[in-house]
Amino acid sequence: MPVLVMKFGGTSVATLDRIRRAAKRVGVEVAKGYDVIVIVSAMSGKTNELVGWVNEISPLYDAREYDAVVSSGENITAGLMALTLQEMDVPARSWQGWQVPLKTNSAHSSARIEEIPTDNLNAKFSEGMRVAVVAGFQGISPEGRITTLGRGGSDTTAVAFAAAFDAERCDIYTDVDGVYTTDPRISSKARKLDKIAFEEMLELASLGAKVLQTRSVELAMRFNVRLRVLSSFEEQSDDAGTLVCAEEEIMESNVVSGIAYSRDEAKMTLISVADRPGIAAAIFGPLSEAGVNVDMIIQNIAEEGRTDMTFSCPTDHVKRAEKALQEAKEKGEINYHDLVADTDVAKISAVGIGMRSQSGVAAKMFKTLSDEGVNIKVIATSEIKISVLVDRKYMELAVQALHDAFELDKAA
């Protein structure tokens, strides 16, 4: 029988009533003739509670025991979902990551998936099991220890199973009914997209859109897994939600598909750095080793052998960046006059595969912001995106203005 993967996030399984509602959706797909692999998250709030307990017991915790504790939330949901399906006379069985087994590396709390053998589940499907309820977010290391994949790991689990089992589709059930042109809480004109290309979704996810976890989109694009994002709380039709798919499946699209934003950004500037070969490596090497996620980078015009270097990073990485650069300075690896951090900025990004073939997007974006009196601090571009840093107080105004300027409320 064809395989369908269905993933239910924490809000979708937050209560027993919601688990029953989710189970009914699974039953509908079973009735259509699918063997279903259900990936479940922990019940809403449970993972935060477990993490809090770990931190209270042991602030400098052993990551192996951390994984043993925080993975238990998904195990509970998987068992409850399997029991609910059994009560509906649907042959179902719960599976923990080690039972599948979902094999990962040994990087506890941020493990990467290495392999998902299909033999165990396929054997049970052939014996009459119709639904395998798999605890998301977890796997097993080469040493035989439980591992977890990091926050949002259940999305990645779902896509990995869809790839391993050559599933017809991977449905991600969440608390929103699809992917929108921007955040509907900021712009009332935001429009739900019927389809969006993998590359666009990857950019939007990495730039602040919270609908899908970035790693899951990367995996879907690599293995061409068709994703569908849809709501757990609304009645579904066959074309509900948003389909994330290959660019070739999209006949026509707007030049810009969406406006993303990230509120928690910081702009950091190294003032008066020596302008010499290797200076960039000397700066960004220590930042990388310190785990600082650098995004935009700008080097100003040099004068008398000195230059300023500006970069952006998440606000919660600022202290780490300051420490890494200070240590590099003390070691004599770099020499700068001052390090200035501006933590009151936001990143606004326009994303669209149509940018590849149509010019003028940047000019329109910059003029729109200028007309609204929004000053641009930093600019970064790629083939399908343009990102700017602006003062955080202008974030919502910038998003709304750009959404209007590119007429994203209208279908292509």
C-alpha cells in the first residue's frame, strides 16, 4: 500500500481531545488505503517543563541524561495516540526512536539523522499494522544511547521518514492553516499560498518564518519530499493547506512570494580593523568556533590601511561574540579600536524565485522603505532574497509597506 507520513505538533496533541481529533484524521487516511506513519511531538508545554526540571537538578547537565529526560514527552504522546487509534479499531502500534531504529550521530541534544532502516516497520505493515506511531525528535546513537535532534526535530523526523519510506507525501499538521505571504498578525492582507518552492520555504524558514523548521525543509528539498502544511483545527479538503514542492510544480508565481522578518537581530561593528589579507578569517573564525550565527557581513572602504567590519547575529549571541572577539584581540590575532553592538534592529527580507528572472526588485524595495522614512542600516542579497536591517521600531511598518508594494495580497 502507498505510505503517507503525518506529523502532529505539540498544539495538535496538547490534550486528550486533540489527540482524538488527530487520530480521526489518521483514520480518514487509513480508510483511503494508506499505510500511515504518524510522527508526534510532545504535548504542548511538556518539553519546556522537562528542560526546566533538568536545569533545576543539574545546570551543568550531562547531555546524555538530558536527552533521556526530554525525549520522554514524545514517548507519552506516541503511546496515547496508538491507544486512541486502537480504540477506533485501527491496527496501530507506537514506536520509540531506538525501536525503529532511527540512527543518529553522537551529538546529544542536536543529533543528525544518519539512517532509518525500513525493515522493522515494513515487516509490521505486512503483518497487518496500518499505523506506526513514531515518537518524533529522537533517535539512537552508535553507542546505543537515546539522542534528540534539537528543537523542531519532529519536523525533521517526519521528512526523514517520508524520504526513507518513499512516501507519497508528508503532511505537517500545526496550529496554522498553511504558509502565508507574511505574518497575518502584522498584515491583515497576508494571503495563504497554495504552493511554494522548496528554496523559497527554506529562505523564509531561515529568515524568521516559524511554520517549518529549517532542517526539515533542507531535507525535503534534498530528497524531493512533497510537504503539505495544514491546520489540525479546521476541516480539510484535498487541496487544503500549502504544498511545499519542487519549483517545476509551480506554473506561475509572483516575483516576490513572501516577506519575512526577524525581531531578535543585532548589528555589530568592529571599528578600525587592519585592512590586510586574512583579516576576515581572523574575525569570523573565532566567531564560528564560539557558535555565533553570523548572517550579513559588510566591510567598509579602507582608509590609511584601516577599515570597519559590520555583521549581524541573533541578539542572544552578542555576549558570546563580544567574548570571542575580545579573546582574539588579547591573543594578538586581530586589532580593533572598538566593538559597537546595536541590539535594537530587525531584519526584513523579501523572498521569491521570480527574482532570478526579473530585475528591479531591490530598487522597488529600497524606494518603498525610503518613502516610509525607514532607514536601511545593512543590506544582503542572494539569488532569491534581499534582506535589510532597520530600526526595530519600524519593523511592522516595513513589513506592511513591502507586502503592499509587491501586491502579495493578489495571486499570480
